[in-house]
Amino acid sequence: MNIRLYQLDNNIKHFLIAFLIALSTGVAVGLIYLNYTTNYSPEDAVTRFRGSEEVNSADEFDIPESYAKPVSEILMTTHNHIISFSFIFILLGSIFYFNSIIKGFWKMFFMIEPMISTIVSFGSIWAMRFIHEDFVYLTVVSAILIYTSYFVMASVSLYELIFKKETSSVT
């Protein structure tokens, strides 16, 4: 298809711009929530899922600061995020596909990568909780890839929808 975002009718451009702004607002709120719950700290993320250890296990009245997340809560978080991220990226990727700025390998990379990193990110949360806390670093790397891909696709799409104009060739 040779349709490009900058060539669309103004009505559909305005609709897509409003959608991308609303979607980006929701993603930003999610990042604010992540900061609120983990301070973007690997140690705080581990504590959030694995819980904190008791200060002195000899004293039966010591209570941990944070309890390990139960399986039911991790299942719900995983379920909700994988489904919602899939919808976010199928919609955003479908818009981004029609950009004229990024092409070839990088276009497909940004469209497919967040789907893979979503699975890796939430799989590594399970591994962090039940296998070893160092899986938090895989969670961090995959989350960085998810959000980098998101903001590249959203920014390029918005740029083309708002600023790029069709160039006329003089022959």
C-alpha cells in the first residue's frame, strides 16, 4: 500500500492525533504508577513481587515490610497487561505502518519488538518471583525496549500527522 499518514484526509488525521494523544496519556499514567510502586528501582521491583525479608526471624513478631505477591495477583497482572499491551501495539503499529519516515528493518523492528518484549517482561516477573531475583534485570531491559518502541512509534506518527506536508515535484 502506498498510503502515507501525511496524505490522509484532515478528519482522519485529527481522529488519529486525538487517539495517539489519549493513548500516550494512558501510557504516561502507567509509567507514573510504575514509578510510584517501584521508584524505577530494580531492588524495589524485587521487593514488590518477592516481598521483603523479616528483620529477625528469631522474633516471631517481626512482620515483613512487604509480602510476596500471590500467584492469583501475578496471574491477573500478567493477563491484563499482555492483553492490553497487545491491543495497544496492534493499534499503534497499524498507524505507524503508514509512516513515511522510518522504513524497512527498523519499521518492522519497532512494530514487532514490543510484542516480544511484553511476553519477556511479564515472563521475567514470574521468574523473578519464583526462580531468582536477578531476573529483574531482564524485566528492566524488556520494559525499556517496550517503552522506547512505543514512544518512537507514537512520536513519528504524530510528527507525520501534524507537521509533514506533501511535497510537490516540479517537472
